[in-house]
Amino acid sequence: MSDITPAAQSAPGVTPSSTAATGPPASVKSSKGAVWFASRFAVIGVWIVLAALFAVLRPDTFLTSGSLKVIFGSQNQAALVFLTAALLCTIVVGEFVDMSVASNFGLSAILLTILNVNHGWSVGAAVLASLTLSTVVGAVNGWLVVKVGVNTIVVTLGMGTFLLGIALWISDLMPVGGLPTDFKDIALQPVAGLPVSFFYGLALMLGFAYVLHFTPLGRNMRFVGESREVSRLAGVRVTRLRVGAFTVAGLIAGVGGILSAAATGGFDPNVSQSYLLPIFAATFLGTAILQPGRFNPIGTLVAVFFLATGVLGLQLLGASSWITSVFYGGVLVVAVTISTVLRNRSR
């Protein structure tokens, strides 16, 4: 008996092998291609539409070089790029909540200012001391979480609160300024119309992406993030990678704090906590860009500027200062939801 169906037999030139060779129908391929494209670039498309909408509604203010500099070149965005990079260091190895990066950032900035302005240290010595402290803080976090086994949320939330208290104490609860004027150049020197700090952040994220995708270190970090036990059995030094991730996160947060202090000539320790919500919003939104369901540096970088565009546009439309919290909070909920859905589908 033939296995060929009547329909196949009656269709001229159709054989089982030719039918199999054609693969899925074109409509199915087209549908899969659309889903693939949308899952990676939908947020970028929304970003473009959002920018176009603001341009139409407020062409006199949004379509200006000043708006462009606010979105890409403001110190707020530069700080967020460094802080999200610090957070990504621990997230990639499976430590999803590091609540101390913002406080570490703030302590580094205020310590630099106080050592230089109040105690007469040279800028170089003050920078070195600040970066050393921020790196040590990261290493202590890693030791407590990895070696001692304390819960990550407990350690980093407690450390963040402790560091904020230290920053407020040494500054007498007040902003401190007075850093040398020429020190601003390390953060604000214009390059192609934007502050050099923008290019620092761009280089940081591109370098991070290169490490994750093209080096054994990056692959091991991803491997550890997926399964610590399997990684350990495969010979990966899991403990060293996890502690190292916390340590590097502290260093990156410290560098961000130094650049922030340089740009403003000082620092207000009360400001650091305002970065927490944007950090998590941008990092989780980044999982819906380029690599669905995966934390990735380039997606996070795009998310930072997407959020900056949204906040600026809404403010130009007349929204009050509360819109920032509403926008970031709403995006965080949506981003986490999208990330969860994409991760579940990938499994």
C-alpha cells in the first residue's frame, strides 16, 4: 500500500520528498520572522515613535540641540550608564539584586569631594582613595554573599543603607562643592558636541558586550548565571567569578561617582538614592532589546536613552516633576513582565 495521500497523488509533480523539501509554508516563515524581529527591535521602534510624537507636539523645544544633549549628554544619563553596568556585573552571574551600587556611587563622589576640598588632598590621591573604597565595598559584598552565604538582598540593602549613612555623616547632610575647575574636563570635555563622559559610557558598554559574547570569561559568567552547580562540575571557578563580579561592580560604581563629582564640582549625598529606580528600570527594559529575555549591555544602554527621551518629552509637554517616578515605575513593572514572559518562552 502506498503511503502517499490521495491529495498528494492527484497533484501533478508532487512527491513526498518534494513536499518535505519545501519546509513550512511561507506564511509560517513570515510569521516567525516578524516575531523574531519584534522581540528584538520593538522597543527601539517605540523609542522612534515616541521621539517623533514629541517632535510633532513640541517642535520648538524637543527638536533642538539642547534636548539632544539632555538625552545623550547629561550627567544624569552618564551616571545611569555606569550604574546599570555595575548592576549588570552581578546580574549576569545570577545575583539579581545589588541594592548597594547607588550608595557606593554616592559615597565615592562625596568622599572625593571632602578629601580634596575639606582636607586638602590632591585630586589624584582623593580619586585613588575613593576608587579603593568603592572596590573594597564590592569585594565585601561578594565575600558576604558568596563565602558566608548571606542573602544577596539582605547584604546589599544593608550595605547600601550603611554607605548612605556614612556619606550623610561625613558631609553633615549637606551638598559639598569646590573641586578644581579644570577637573571638570575629565567628564565635560566636549567631543563631537557631547561631553566626553558619554563616550566613556559607550566604551564601557561596548567593551562589556565584547567580553560577554567573545571571551571565555564572558561565556563562563553567563554559564554561572544559568547554573552554578553545572558550571562548578564543568570546572568553572564559580566562587571566584561571583566575588569578582561584585568587586568589579563596586569599581564601576566608584568610577561613575568620580565622573559625577567632576562634572558638578561636588556632590549631594542625598541624590544617590534617586538613581535606584531608573537603574532597575533600564536594566530590566534592556532584556526586551536585541536579546529577548537576557540581560545585555547594549540593550541596557538603549534603554537608558529610551527612558531619558520619555521623561524629557513628558516634561516638555508640561508634566510635573512627579512624572519621572510614574514613568520609571511603570516602565519597571512592564519591563519585568516582558522579561519574565520572554524567559519563560525561551525555556
